[in-house]
Amino acid sequence: MKYTRSFFALILLSLQPLLSAQNFYNIDRLPFNTGTNSEMAPVLYNNGLIFSSDIKNDIITVTVDQSGNFLYNLYYVEKKKNDKWTKPDLFSKNLLSKYNLSSVSISSDGRTLYYTSNISPINNLNGDQKKDTLKNGIFIASRSSGDWVGREAFQYNNNNYNVGYPCISQDGNRLYFSARNPDGYGGFDIYYSDKIKNFWSQPVNLGPKINTAGSEVYPFIYKDRLYFASNGLKGLGALDIYYSEYQDGKWQNPVDLPKPFNSKFDDFSLVANAEFDTGYFTSNRNGSDDIFRFVSTFPTFTECSLQVEEKFCYEFFEAGTISLDTTSLKYEWDLGDGTKIRSEKTDHCYAIPGDYLVKLNVIDTLTGEVAYNQAAYDMNVERAENPYIAAPDTGYVNKEIIFDASKSNIQKFKIQKYYWDFGDETMGSDERSSHTYKKTGIYMVRLGLTGISTDNNVVDQKACTRKRILIIDRNK
């Protein structure tokens, strides 16, 4: 007897590294923070960080703004060996002016800089010369001869309200930013504008799933996730850090990051590297705005398939059978799970894996009895060699869900540890874990497995899978 297996297609996706339970990350305040001045809005650049600060610098001739506050300027600090950092230095002398500089974003090729600064009277659209009414806008500079040049104004700057907090997409064609447009939902709203040749499209408001009656600022886009800070959502403090997944053509309900990312103080401007295993954010939990670093201790899984429920389907036939068409005898497959099919060959799908005794009998149709057994085989139906998440596709808010990894079929290594990401920045580490969701939405649950190879004791063997879970409110 021969049977052929129907395999399902796997879509390879990158598993976004996870930052949630306190057992899976380390957070520390970086040593170059002054503790008295503000260090804020970090951005990764080369082997270090660009950030904004109001520290006094002897190179700057104008040190205070129109209100008498120290100017914010851009500084660069480089990370050295042994986790040491250089002393902060001015990022670019060419960009210095009598206006504040802050909140930058750099294109992926490192050649274009987007930054926030005061709109100068020359660029004041209404010709208003009152310096104390100057608003913020987004400006664009280019890398040339080893420095940054230019102060090209974003075409949607407006001298009637503030525009800033730019974040350029990986391909350089979409600019996310915040604006305090009176036509928005409240304070600052997050918008995006697409680059079309040398112009930017009309800004699009991200809508009420993201924006509130409060302010949403410091957008940071990572693949299909938008991280941002808000004081209009129910969080731990004033500004808290949230993220939203872009799924099925729309933004999902924002999820707030847990402690110690968020606190009862202002927490904002989160950024991360391409692997999302190291990143930075700003908080004033120690009194002044300081830059903190987070490092994930959660293993990185680079190839993670979207789990598709497997169908255990087979084709059954027996070589050497003879035609019984002219007799009262007929072939009948007894497939071991209670299913019997009268046919010389057949297709059948098993509901669950298991061991089945499959028999091909010859039935006397006059008596209905088995005339004789043509063949009998022990058949083992098992899952493909993959991690497996046993869990419902749909759950309810505030209702416990059990996530079970015990049905994972891994032959190439012995499983030692289980890593769960429940898609809402919370995690687990047991073979069988329970979790309760607090908000409706579509969550991507990830299961990662690590262990030792069964043939040569090679450590750090890994496998992973992902499964979508829909959480609904049973009261609506």
C-alpha cells in the first residue's frame, strides 16, 4: 500500500523580537545623561545616537530662545567597547541657528535628515514677525562633503500650529509626523504624507484608532507596527508608549507597553535597531528627560512561519489488486478511525494525528461480511516537524485562554525552553501557558522553541511559529 502526503504552504515571516515581561529584557539609564538638563528623542546613527538636548555649549553663540530657555540642539554620542560611550558632541555645526533643533529621523541610506525646528520669520506664511508666536515645523537637510546642509521646509509646515516629530519610512517614500492641526481629533495627531517625485502628498490623519482628544507624538514605524507616545489613552502616566499593528488594511487598537517601559512619568520617543533586540526611549522618571536603553534577552527567531492548520490527508491504493466488477465481491477500506469506504482506491483525511490500523478488505456484498483481508498496515499519522500552537482562533476580553505547545513535533532537537509572545507585549515561558487579553483586536501569538540537537549536541537550535488570535467583547 502506498499513500502520499498533502503538504501545506508555509509563508516565511520575520519574528519581531519581543519586549514585555520583566524576565525578558534589561533597561538601563545611559551614562551620558546629565541629570539636570534634558537628553531626549534618541535616533540610531552609525555606531551611536543622535539626540536633542538643552545643555549649554560654548560653540553656540545664541544659547537661549525667545522665552529665555536654553536652546535645544542636536548632539551625537558614540558607543565604544565594553559598553562605554563617548562624551556628547555637536552633531552638525552647519545646522546651528538661533532656533531649537530636535526630533530627527534619518533615511535608510543615511543621506537625508528630517528634523524639527522653529519656523523662522522668513518662512512665516502670514508674515507675522512676532518671535514669541513662532511655531515648530519639519525641515530637511542633505549629507554633503561630510556634513549636513540645507534647511528645506516641509511643504505642510504651518505658522498657525506646530508640526514636528518626523519619522521616515524604510523606503524613504512615506513621512510620519505629528501636527496640532485644529481639524484633528485633539492636541497633536499623527499623520503621514507620501513622497511623489519631488513633492509630498496631502497629509492623511491616521484616524481615531490612533489619535485621541489628547496628543499623539513621536511616531516610530517598524515594519507593520507603529510605536508612538500618547497622553490621551488610559495609561500609567502622562505620556506613555503604545504600539498599533497594521493588519487587514487598518490600524488595530493601541497596546501600551508594560513597566518599566512606561511609568507614572512621561515616557516617549522609542526607537530600535533592525532586529528590534536593542532600542532606546526617553523618560523623566528621574527628574529630567533622560535616555534609557533596553536590551531584549528573548531569543531572536529569524524564520518564523505563519501556522496553518494542517490537514492529514492521504491517498490510499494497493498495488496488485484485481478487478472484481463481475463478482459480488467489492474492495472496502477500513481506515482505522471508524471510516469505511467501498472502493479500490480512495482519499481520506484524518481529524487528528495518531496510530491507525488500516485494512483493505474484500466484502461479499450478498452477505455484507468480510470475505478475506487483502492487506493490513499500521499507519502513524503525525504533524509536520514544526512547533505547534494549540489554542482557539477566537477568544474574549478578560477571559483566560490556554496556549499549549505540547503538540509541537520537533525531531532534530530536544526542546529545552518555550518562549511565548502573546502579541500584546506580554510573554510566557511554560510549555502550557495561560493568558488574558484586556482589549479587543487581532493579536499575533508567537511560539519559539530552543534546545539541543539530538545528533551532535549542538546548542542553540531554534524553531518558531505564529498564529493569529481574534479577541472580541462578548458584551457587544
